[in-house]
Amino acid sequence: MSTNPEPSARRSPVALPLFIAVGLACLVGGFFVGWLTRGDGGTAQVLPTVEAPAPATTTARTTTANPPAAPAELKPAQITLGILNATSVTGLAAQTAARAAGLGYPNPATGNAPTQTTPTVVYFRPGKRPAAQRVAKDLGYRTVTALPATGAIATAAPAGVDVIVVLGPG
């Protein structure tokens, strides 16, 4: 048997409000003590309000699935093009050059590059990025990058061309 004379004894209805009041008093007291002891001698200044710039609104959509758009005024006849075969498929550069010539690129130079395992890359010489973007768009390639100053691709690139397409597998 239980020794408690009142088994249904309840807590005092004042206990919870008293607990909340003591907690709030400690919180307010802590803030007050912190303010008094903040260590700046009361010279702290509030920073001025800075307004964030209005967000830019655009209707253009950027995606990595398609090559960047080239300026509309650039025409294939204005671009000197070289096409290098870096695959084991014989005649691939000549086939691609014929396709490019059919699109209006004048006399694309062809040749071979060291075999590579990366997809086709459209390289450009300094200042010729828009031309490379146009070539990539017209021929359906996605990767456009600056021609390296040194290395096998730079050595294999035909002299006098603005854009060099290095055909890779896939």
C-alpha cells in the first residue's frame, strides 16, 4: 500500500506561471547586465541602413545544354575555319569541312590532331570567341574554349585561321 495520504494530489496552479515569471526576469536581467558591461563605454553606433539593389529582371534563360549564341551580324563567310581530326575515323575532317563549306564557311582548312578521348572542342584565337560560338552553333558542338598557347593542339592548329574545330569521339 501507498503511504501517501492523498494519492490524487495535484501541483499548485501557481507553479507554472511562477516558473515563467522567474525565467523572464532572469532573461531581462541578463540583457540589462550585458548592456551595462558591453565594454564600449556607451559609444557604440548603429550602422546606417543599406538598401539592397533591386533584383535584375531578365527574360533570357541560360543553359549549358546548348552552345552560347553568337552575335547575329557575324556571318560564316567572315570566319576562317580549320578542322582537325583527333579520332581514328579516316576522312572525318574532310567530311566536316564539306558540311561547313555548305553552310557558307569559305575553304575550311583540314588536318589531323593527336588522337583524343574527349568530345569535339571548338577553339578560338584571341578576340574570336563570337566566331567560335557561331561555328559551334552551326555545326552542333557544345564546348567552346580559347586555343591554348602551347601544346599539341596549338601546334596542330592551322596558321591563319580564327577558329579551330578539333573533332573528338562522340
